[in-house]
Amino acid sequence: LAAMENPKAFVNWQAVQKILENETTAGIGATLLFNAEGALLTSAGDVNSEHIISALIANIWKSYKDSLSETKFMLLDCEEGKLGVCGIGRFRLCMYTNSFKFPFGLLKAKVKLQSNRIHPGTLVILRLCGLCV
């Protein structure tokens, strides 16, 4: 009975990494997967300050969620590029580009495509491991 109360599972981080790398191509600087509190789980691409980015996006997401009830997607135009963020359950998927010429519509499409490629079973495994708060 004790084993049933505390299920254990392992994450194939190589598979998750491959999913993130699929769309981190020309124009996209990096892709980040983090939990609702901003703890970075994995990333792909050219990431120098991924921990800072994930923490900031998690705080912005929470602020909007608190005031607007349910946030599902955010597009941010920043000083050094553009960000697209999508909620996947208790996770956040963020893609960013350093190019101001990269269209917001294309960024949104890439984030949505990437979020659809993350299998729901993968999220369940992450949740069982306690990586999802």
C-alpha cells in the first residue's frame, strides 16, 4: 500500500530535450521548459540566462493569472527580442528570438506546435517525480 501512495517514475530527459530541440531552429534562439514557480527543467538552444528568464516569465504569468483568471498564452516584445509563452498544465513552455523581424504570428505558431508535441504522458511522469509543483 505504501508504494501506491508514493508512486515513483523517471523522466527520459533525452527525449524531452529532443522534443525541445525540434523547433529550436533558424530564428528561434532557445526553448525553455519550466514549472509554474520558474524552476527550469530543461532547455535547448543558445541559452545564457535561462534560469533568470524562466523565473521572470513565471512571475509575469502568475501576475496575469491572478488578475485575468486564466492565462493560456503570452507574447512579449522585449528590449532584446520577442518571447512566446504557453501553459501546459502546470508547466510553461517559452521560446524566444533575438530578431525583431521575426513575426509574432510565426512565434505563436511555433510555440503552439511545440506544446502539442509534448505528450501528456510526459507531463504525468514529471508530475509523479515531484518536478511539478
